[in-house]
Amino acid sequence: MIIEYGFDENPFLVTKLVQMYADCDDLVSAWTLFDKLLNPNVFAWTAILGFYSRHGMYEKCVRAYGEMILKGVLPDGYVFPKVLKACSQLSSVKVGFLVHKDVIIRGFELNVQVCNSLIDMYSKCKDVRSAKQVFDEMVERDLLSWNFMISGYVCNGMLGLAVELFDCMHLDVCEPDVVTLNTVMDAYCRLGHCDEAKRIFEQIKDPNIISWTTLISGFSRIGNHESSLKIFRDMMDGSRVYPDLDSLSAVIVSCRHLGSLLNGKEIHGYGIKIGSGIAFYSSAGPALLILYANCSRIQDAINVFRLMNPADVVSWNAMILGFIDLGLGDLALECFRKMQRAQLPRKFSGLTNLLFNGRNVDTVVNKRKRLRPGKISPQRPVPDHIPRPPYVKSKKSPGIASGPEVHDEKGIECMRASGRLAAQVLEHAGTLVKPGTKTDEIDQAVHQMIIDNGAYPSPLGYGGFPKSVCTSVNECICHGIPDSRALEDGDIVNIDVTVYLNGYHGDTSTTFFCGDVDNEARKLVQVTKECLDKAISICAPGVEYKKIGKTIQDHADKNRYGVVRQFVGHGVGRVFHADPVILHFRNNDSGRMLLNQTFTIEPMLTMGSYNAVMWDDNWTVVTEDGSLSAQFEHTILITEDGAEILTQC
């Protein structure tokens, strides 16, 4: 009728029709009418941009915005959020910055909705500094402003800053909602502070599936599998929330570690019931398979394997590991040969690498005993005149402090002194590594040498840690507590020393050989040391932190070793652990090294699975498959010429 009576020449009516068709997702009709407009106004452009943004056509959205600007149409507060969303999804911070300039030129820098979109865009493009600047300059903020900024910190690994910002919300008289609380729970869980996450959870009036899943996976990730399973039970029994794929995948890992066949089968049933099919088996399949294998349910394990993605190396690794755990070496080798015939990519774990090189499976697993906890002696005293780090008075872990450790000349000299002492103590500790020496005896020697030099052993009392040094033997990845276990011929042991001298921490570790160590273990240790050396060699002012992870993983992959992901390097200096978090695997984290900054690099490599399991002592971390692990660590100072290793004699 509009066309029949000639109203299609009326710009106002045509613009309204463009908006209607775009809102009804009829782009063809919207564009047909849009082309009839000699000079489309901002409302017509907004309709087209909105369609592109809603339907994930982000490149077209950005191009359309560019055309609009070229034609002299001035954007408004409804246009900017749509194009900024496109920039964030494309990770195009350069285009986003140009749009930000348009925001300022058009006078929308105080518009809350536009500012929220800018915060989200910068955060997703990993430019957190710009996101925080927009947030700080806002005259008025709403709940979405806080949620975007807190989420931006969490997504970029700045977990301590996320928690700090959350604590400031009340100053703005802004009450958090379930999205805020879920995000902060995630931050606490990633920091390993799951009890704090649970405290936040208890503040949520009606927890949703994200709330429950965050808590379940958080406790599972730190090795507290009993709590993870209990929380899942509470969700099923006391709430109206039903499990989804993520919650089932998290809790099945806990069932696997607990060896809880009954719970595992029940959760397997939930997975089938919710109809997630391939997605469920791709995510939870490996843990479910190993659970069945460990419980001698071989046929159930095989049935799960058949439902998993046959092109996924993880599926094959899980099946092989299940056979090995049962001592069925022949079946493991047969499975491995089938894997080879399937012509899968050669992205084997250290475990399948052992098989690939023709070693006997039973020999690999059974040639040494699994590590078991010994008796821990009482905590050793420190003279009163020796200054203590602030955290010693509290058994609560202080976590990672926000902000990098950058020093003046005096601070640099203090760092050199603490680093030098740490290196000397570590060198002495290494001379004690012999068959028959108890790790507690190493702790005693380290403790005495540190206090004799007027320093404090940094691990002692950190989050309740009971000893002055960490001794991690064989499959222990890190944080091993010295005890009554005597070292045996063929062991490898990492000794991790940190001293607190004149208000500064120096942190270093080395993996030592005990007696006659086989060539496989020697190569693992050698490659781990090479990873550290290569990572240090690329450090300099302005270098991206993520290049450390790429350098380490490239060398580890070349030698077919796993790289542990759960534990990281960190800023160190006046505090034990500070920003930045140094990831040792390939990543896209933002941030660059600063002149006069100090931090640690401490790669942990494994012969087999890089997944970690924590003992009930809440400190000792071992490889899930019992494969050997090695670690080396240095504290470095970023100088004009590159990096200076502070922890060497």
C-alpha cells in the first residue's frame, strides 16, 4: 500500500520501514529500502549496524560504520555501542581506538552506555589500562560499568585487581548482582582461594548454573575433590538448578580422582539424559574413561572411548593411560599402534611419546614407587631479631599483589643481595642430595644457613606452609613438604629456595640428580633447564610476557614434554608474589616487560600428563599419571641490555 500510494519516496516512512525490516531480521528488504534513500540518516544506519552486530557480521558492521562516517552522517549514542561490540569481537583495538576518538569528538564520552561499551571493547582487546582509564573518568557509573571492568580484569588474568575493585563497589553505592558475584567467585577460584569463593557464593540469593559450576570446578581444580562432589550434590538436592555440560565435566574429574565409581556412573547418566552427546564425551570423556579403567570396568571404558571423538589425541591418551594403570601393557601398546594407524597429528603427550619410542609400558610405570607422604617434623624457630614478611602472622595466603615490582637503585642492590643469598643456599642444599638423605634434613640445613645470614626463609608460614624450603621429588611438580622420606638412588628432586633479606625476596630453584639417574630423567631435566635459559634470553624492556610462554612451549613440544599450566612465574621483590603472572605455555595475555622490573620464570615440564593433582595437605602437587616432573627457576631483573639473573652465585 505504501508503494502503491507513492509513500516509498517519503524519507521518514522509508527510514521507519528500514528499521522495522532490520528488527525483523529481513536484511534484504531493509537494504532494498535503504538504497532508495538519497541521504540515509543516522536512524537508518543504526538499523543496519544493529542487524550486523546482532548476527555476528562484525566486519560488515565496521565497514558500514566507515561508510556512514565518509558520507558525513554523525553517529550518536545508539551507534557507538553497536560498532564497539564489533571491534571487541574482532579484537581490533586499532579500529576501536578510532571509534573512541569519534566518541570524544561527538561529545559522548560521558554517556554511560557508550563508556560501558568502551570498557568492554578495551578489555576484550586486552588493553586493560585503557579500559580502566575510561572507567576512572566516568562521572556516573551503573552496575554494568562495574561488571565490565571486573570481568575485564578476570579475563586478562589480573585476578587480584578484580577482587580489589569488587571491594570498592560499595563506595559507589552500587550493589553487586549475580553476574558480579559469579565473576568475583571465578577470580577467587583461579587464585586458589576457594573458601573465599564459597563465601561469595553464600551471598547469592538464587545461584544460577554458572554460580554452581564456578564453585564446583574451582574446588576440583585445586584438588579438593570431596568438596567439589559435595557442592554438586547440594546443587542437585537443594536447588532448582539442573546440571549442564560444564558442571558435569568438572565434577566427573573429581569422581575420577576420588575413584568414586557409583557417583561417576550417576553423573554419566546425567550426561546422557541432558542429551549433550558428542559434546559431553569430548569434554568429560577422558576423565570418565580413566575412572572406569581404574575401577576395572574395562568394557565401560571401551564403550566411552567409542563415543569420544576418534580424531582427538586426548581420547587415545586417556585410553592408553587407563590400560597402563591396570598393568595391561599389551593392550596399551595395541591401542597405541591403532592410534598410529589412524594417522593422527603427532601431538602426543609425554606418555604416548614413551610408547612411541618403543619402551615397555610396564617398565615405564613400575620401575619406581609412587611418592608417598612421610612424617613432618615440628616447625623450626626463627630468632626474634630477624625481620619477618607481613604474611607470617596469618595462615591465610596473601595471593598475588597487584602491580609490578619495579625498583630504584637501592632496591636493585637489595634484590641482588637477596638473590645472591638464595643462590648460595640452593647450591649448598644441592650438595646434600644423596641416597639416604631425608628431605627434612635438607630443610634443616637450608633453614640454618638462611637465619645464620640474618634472613628469613620466605616459605615458612606462607599460607600456613610448615617448612623453610620446598623439596619436590620425582612426580612432585612443586610445593613438596620436606619430611622423613629418604631420597633413593635414581630420584630427581627439585629444591625451591626463597629468602627474605632486608625487606626483599630472592626466589630460585634447581632440579638435582640423586645417585645414578637414568637417561630419560636426565634428558627431562636438561630440556627443562634449556627452556628456562631460552626464556630468559628473550627478555628485555618492552618484550611481551606471552613470548616467554611461547619460547618454553616451543622447546618442550620439540622434545615431546608436557608443560604444566596450573603454576606460574610471578613478580617478586618487596612482596613474595606480585603481578605479572608469567605463563609458561602459549597464551595471549597482554603486558610488556618494564625497565628495572623483577620477576621469576619457573617452567615445570613433565614426561607425561601435565595435569596436576594436589594431596590432602593442600600443598604437595603431583602429576596425575605419576610421570616425572622437573623445574628450574630464576629471579631476573630487566635491564637496558636484556635481563640480569639475580639468583646465581
